[in-house]
Amino acid sequence: MQDDAFIELDGVEKVFDVRKKTGFLKRERRQVRAVDSISFTVARGEMVGYIGPNGAGKSTTIKMLTGILTPSGGRLRVAGIDPSRERKRLAHRIGVVFGQRTTLWWDLPLIDSYKLMHRMYRIPDGRYRENLDRLVELLDLGTLLDVPVRQLSLGQRMRGDIAAALLHDPEVLYLDEPTIGLDVISKAKVREFLRDVNAERGTTVLLTTHDLQDIEQLCSRVMVIDHGRMMYDGPLAGLHEVGEGERTLVVDLERELPPIDAAPARVVKVEGPRQWLAFPAGESAAVLVARIAAEYPLVDLSVREPDIEAVIAKMYVDQAGQAERADQAGRAVS
């Protein structure tokens, strides 16, 4: 393990026993491996995206990191603490937002939930007031403090949950779909807030989300998990290369012209003097731009990165194809 690692997983597994009814008074027992020998480290102050399809094992991993679940095998530490053995001690150092499962008291006004957390976490009065004022302002909660939680919209409650998770100055924050139910403006505010928390306080953030703009705007590193196994762990830019994604060059010309000829890029769309060219993520955009600028009358241009969702989908397809080919080769040998 790395010396500066704040979160450490080494060969962590989680296996569930599942019973399925197969007939009258008969049940079949089988094991489901939700997390399969996952290993990774996260440094203090790092903001990392942890993504994958539904059922990939993301939430199971988070629950083991918080101590809600005990690993079936492997070693896991958060700030040097074994979460399942010292859950209460760890609770004071972590904050959690679990998607649509609120940590707020349903029938109480929002402010009462915060007052209860003030006592539960034994937050010093001055620090509590300072944190609360800042969170209320940045997350636009001022008009919601006296509203019972059950009357809040999903987006309002999500903002309330994020504030609740940060009231006690956690060292690490686990976020599961933090922008679900938010409009575009609210999403932008939450993302900006999370960037500030990470930059100003050095809060370590592990983010799972299906809104890939969250990952693109917040995380420089991303981990992709599928069927409990790590598929990719590295910089966001490298994910495009692994998935063989394509970038898009949007070119505005002085006048309408025939499609630009600049292989290996290819024109995928033309609207008047504007043309869209797709080119492999591994190719240099600078070389392509210089070539087009030398041969065509340019007004403006921009480069758009590949859609991460499409890249990940291709990774899944490629992995499934490799598994099928390996299975066929095994049957041929036998």
C-alpha cells in the first residue's frame, strides 16, 4: 500500500448468499460475488470518480468503506481504521450521501435535523454555526430550513443531505448520485461547492454517479467497475484512449465549402460554413488543427472530448467479446 493512501483496499471481496425458490418447499442456495478482489488506493485530498452500470458493485464498495457491510475477504482501511471493526470511531471522520436514502429526519423541519447532528457529532458551537451558515448560503437552503423534510422536493432534499454530510467537517466524503433531481443551475452550484470543499479543506471525495458531467467537471481520476471487478483506474483522459473513443473538431469556415479532407479525421456533419469532424482520441488535435488552418479559411474552431458514457459502453462490449472468445478457445482446447 502507498504511504500517503487515505483509503486502501487490497483484494477486497464481498459475497452474498442468495436463496431462490425452485419449487414447492424447495429453495436453491447460491452465492453472488458483488465485489471480486478489488484493490485501489485514494490519497488524502483526492477527488475520484467511481462509476459503472447498475449492479456493478459500487454501492457495495461504499457500504464496506463506511462499515455498514463487512468484507468477505481482503483488507480495507480508511484513515488507518478498519471500518467494520471501528464503525463508530470512523463515523466522525466521514460524510455520506446515499442517493435517494436520506439521513434527515422525515417529519422534522430541516433545521432540526441539523441541530440533532450538532449534538450527535459533538460539533463545537462556533464551528457548527460557521459551517451551517456557509452551507446554507452556498446550497441555497435559507428558505427551506423550517420546512419538514417530507415536504421538500428531491432536489431540495439532496442539497439538504449534502449539507448534513459536511456539517462535522469530515475528512472523506462519499457521494452517491449527488446531483440527482437537480436542475441545471442547481447542479452547477453543487459542483462548484464540491470543488471549493475539496480545494479549501482538502476533503477526500469518492463520487459515484450516472451523470457523467459530474465526473468530467469534478474528477481528474476515474475508476470503472463492472461485475465487481475493476476495469479501469487512471486519468479521465486515458479512459477515452482505453475505450477507443473519438474526439470531435468543430470548424467554422469563412464560407460554405465541400467537406474538409483531413484523414484520419472524417466529416460527420455539415451545416453551412460549420463542419464537425470526428477523429481518434489518440490522435493529436494540434497536428489536425494546423493542417486544416493551412489549407482552409478558418474563423473559429473547438475540440470536444468523447462522450464518456459511449466510451464505457464500448469497454463493456469489448470485455464481453474477450470473455466470449476466451470461453470458445477453452472449449476448443478441451
